[in-house]
Amino acid sequence: MSLAAATLLVLIGACGGDSATESELTGSPAGSPTGSAAASSPTPAGETPSPIARTPLPTLGPTFLPGCGAIGLTSQLDLGTQQFAQGEPISIAMTLKNCGDNVVHLYYTSGQRYDFFAENESGAEVWRWSEGQAFEQSLGEVQMAVGESVIYKETWDQRDSKGNQVPAGRHKIFAFSVGCADRASTNCTLGPVGFVDIKP
């Protein structure tokens, strides 16, 4: 995508297309495998082949429209542009949409519903929206009807966790919902990722 693009859209499990979830709301951290199989190798003559160890796939609940994934949600990131001058506020907007054919229930362990954070070119976290914030410590639930969307917006002033202006360079922006589709799960994340270039 060109750096001059006016809008950056990153779809996770897009409706009507191939799904590509960064992390689904199953309680597993991003990147955790949902299923794997050991590679097979020839068995010497006369020996009984050993069974292949397989991690069972998660049991899915209601069925969803093709392309929505197991949760029935898509996520989209809008940064407005990809290039910013140093000190220029960066607006971050994440949209979650129920693209399935069933109501989606999201469960929360506190008043926090989402989070945003930024990493520098070395992969070090330099800013997190939720850092230092106090959230109500009570369980919560959000229901999203079929086709319903919710948008979460925040602004990053380009300052790090110590209040200093971050250096110029490319930064990776993470946006995610912290709700879980399973009431018993915790530490769930689902959301898109984008990039911004901060110019000196």
C-alpha cells in the first residue's frame, strides 16, 4: 500500500472473504496455534507406525457466515494517513463488526473494552493507551447484533510512557478488543495492526 494512502484498512477475518485472524477471542494469546500435526516419516518394515499426536481443534459454537471466522467478528483500523510530522497527534480508530448470522456476546473482566499501543522499529513498546488508567473492577458483557458495529477511538500524542517525544521512524500500531466470546476465558485479544511513519 502506498504511503500516500488516505486510509489504512487492516481486516481481520473479513466478511465474505478468506479469514486471517491475528488472534481470535478464545483466551489464547495472539499467535497461539489452534491445531497442529506432527510431520510423518517412513516406518521401517516390520514395525508398527506410531500414532501422530494432534492438538484437538476448538469446538465451535453457532455457525457463522463464510469468511467471518469462529467468532463472527471483523476488525478494521483507520489511522487517517500513514505519514505524520513529529509531535503531530495520531488519531486511531478501530471498528468491530458482527459479520455473522448470530448475536455475538463479549465478556469482560473489568471496565476496559479495548486497548491501543505502539512499538518502534526495534519492536519495543513505546506507548500504551491503558497504561496508568484505572478501570472499574467489575464483570461486563456486550451484545452485538447481526450487522452491528462499534467504534473505539483514541489519540496518541507521539509521547512515550515517560512523556518524551518518540524519535522519527516507522512505528507499528496495535488496536484490539479485550472481550472474550467465552465467559470463562481471560486475556483475549482481537484486532488489526497498522504502521505510521513519523517524519523529523
